[in-house]
Amino acid sequence: MNRYLKNKNAITGRVNEELVRMDIDRGKYFSLNNVATRIWEILDVPLGMEEIGLQLMQAIRNIDYPLISGCTLIISVTMLMANFLIDVIYGLIDPRVRSAQVEEG
């Protein structure tokens, strides 16, 4: 099962009701809105896709729109990355796909 972790080289704190994230390596800081703050709080503990799904179901029951949109975003990006990697690996493994790519190019 995949685990998603936060960057350990970043400092996070609250300033005037906003969550501010400071990236030490890059020397930049980011202010997080309500949705990003909620996602950040959820990802404080490493979660797998099952736990993210449970958070999504709880948010739907509680009509928590920021959490619903955040979980949907995480799941969508994960699926896009998985599909992209599968397409790349499939192109490397299957000779028919490679020959079709050469014919197009």
C-alpha cells in the first residue's frame, strides 16, 4: 500500500488563522487556504488510499466541502500518475506500441 508523507524539510505553523508552510531548502513560504489547511491536517499522519477514502466518506456524511474537494484532488492526482506510469511502462514493454510510436513520429 502506498503511503503519502509530508516534506520533513518544511516548517508549518499558524499565523492569524492561516497555516503557513516554510520550505527551508528552497527559501520560500506558502500560505495555505482553508482547503489546503484541512488537507495538511489530514496528512499530518501518513495515510494510505483506504484511509483517504474513509476521510472522504466521513466528509460526505458531514457535508464538509473543503475536505471533499481535497480528498477528490488527492485521489485524482494519484490516479493520473498511476495511469501515466502504466502508459510509459506499457510502451517500453510491448513492441507493438513502440512500432506504432515510430510510425507516427
